[in-house]
Amino acid sequence: MALEGCLEDLGIRDILQILSLSKKTGTLTLKVPQGEGLVCFMEGQVIRASSSLFPETLGQLLRNNKIVTEEQVDEALKYQQNLRAHQPLGKILIDKFRIASVEIEQVVATQIEKIVFSFFSWTEGYFSFRLEEMKSFGSALLNPLDFMLEKGLSSQRLVVKGEKVAELGSNGEIDDELIERELTELEEQQSQYGLELLRGMLAELEHPELGGGIILLILRYASEIMNRAIIFDVRGNQLIGLGQFGLTGLSVAADDIVRKMCLHVDSGSVFAQALKDKVVVRSSLKSSTAEESLKEFLGGTPDDIFLGPLVSDGRVVALLYGDNFPTNQPICAANAFEVFLSQAGLALEEALRGTDLD
């Protein structure tokens, strides 16, 4: 299944996590009003990045960091121009001038971080990821850094550090030890609370024949991390029940009752927030008419609820309600499930496009 769509539906943070967790190898292309970008992955690790907003060449960066002289760069470029087949500038500097590869890697890694962090502010535009084996670019014009990291940067670490950079601003001091602690905590949570489950579910989404089974797959995933859930079809400001799991103690079949549910979304409700912002909402149920109706139907008020929108083609087409009543334990794998919902929305969009073509 292709990973492509609008950044309004799936942001760069989610894209990085999806490609990291699924260990993909290929190229991510970004096109937005302010420019274009490219990120290359090797088994989920970032090995190369470029942006039209960062035109600095490898030679310029190395000169600015006093790793090479201007004369060395000029001589290396002349040597490169006389070659029949393109050879990356970084390799020439290492082989011909004995520049330490570790120094070049550090400069390139820092620049890649800056480029990727700048993509975090790109919230409108188009993205596309294609699977392909990584090869050296045939021209420095396509890759100003003209260098590929031998050991890639962790996509998960880029997400954690990028969020800190966004929080503190460009002049803020980043605590690397704090970044490593938060990264370790994130990886431990993912390992403990369903990393393998997420990978398995993402793999199932790659089967194009799923089609309408995507909704059932969402419910099946939710059943692994929540005590009960209801998924609603979104029709304007109404939520129509589609399916459920975990609802017990009802006098008749729970599925039949859920399919007859119709909740009117009031402004100011948690449902309205999820539909408007198109993001996961974690809170308690409030006192709107729809929320009071849901409380009465559920027969118990949970401390913490999960509302996950399924966004397809720029709009919320379904909304999943979940909780851990009556235990009220935290939904520990909610972050991984949120990543899955983002990808499921794209899968649904692709399935619908395929139906239209038929």
C-alpha cells in the first residue's frame, strides 16, 4: 500500500513514526506552498534529507565548520567534474584529502536534523513515500549535501528532539540527556504496550483487498488495548453507530443497539473537539446532550476516554470512542493506536479510490 496523502491529514511526526516502526526503505517526498523536501530512509532510519529552503552545499557547510579549506573544496569539485561517473563530494574529500569521515558525518547529521525539524512546521501540502533501494544521487544538484549517512539517524529520536526544539525555539538549549531519557521511555512503552501489535496491524493494512475490513481492523486493534469501544460513522453533526466490542449486560444484542444509535454533536462537546481539530482527544465525558446520552447507554462513567478520528480525504469519516471501564486503568498503548489510525485513514482513502476506478 502506498503511503501518500495530505499533510493536513497526516503530519511529519506520524509519518516518521510509521516509517520507523515498519522499518521501511525508500524516499519520502514533501511538496508544500513554501517549498519541497526529501527524506531518505534505510530500514526506518533517516540517512539523507534535502530541502529547497536549505540550499547550502556540503562544501559550504564543511568550510563554515573549518573542516576543509576553500582551496580543498575547489580542487575536489574540479576533480569531480572531470569524472565520467558522478562520485559524491564527501567521498572525494575523504579519499583525496584524508578528511575524517566522522567529521563529515557529524556536520551532515546536524544539517539533516535542521532540515527534518523544519518539516514539522509544514502542515499543508502533499507527501508521498515510495519503496526503493537507496542509491547515490547522480548529481549534487539533486542532493546539495551530496552525502549519505552510513549509520542513519533514528526517526523516533528525531520526533522526540524535534518536539523539544519546537517547544523551546531555535535559541533554546537542548538537553541531550533529557532527549535520551524520553526516547528510552518511549521505546520501553512501545515495547511493553504493543509495538509488535502495531507492526502487525500496519502490515495488515498493506493488503489492498481489505477495503471495508478497515473498520473491523480498527475495532480489533482497539479490543487489544481497551475494555470497550464504539465506532461511529460521521454524517455532518451526527454520529451513527457502526460497531462495538466489550458492551455487556444489555438485554438484546449490543451490535443491533449500537447500529440504531444516533448522537447529535453539540458545539463545545468532546465529540465536536475531535471532529473540528481532527486529532485524538483524551479527557472525561462532559455534560452535553450527546455525552449524557452515551453515559446512560454505557451504564457507567469512565474516568478517561479515548476519541480517535479516522481522517480520510481531509475530513473525519469515522470516530472511535473507547475506555477502560470499569477498571479505569490508563490506555497505555494509545499513542501507538493513534499512529495506526492515521495510517488507516490513508488506507481507507486508497480503498475508496480503487472502488471509484472500478
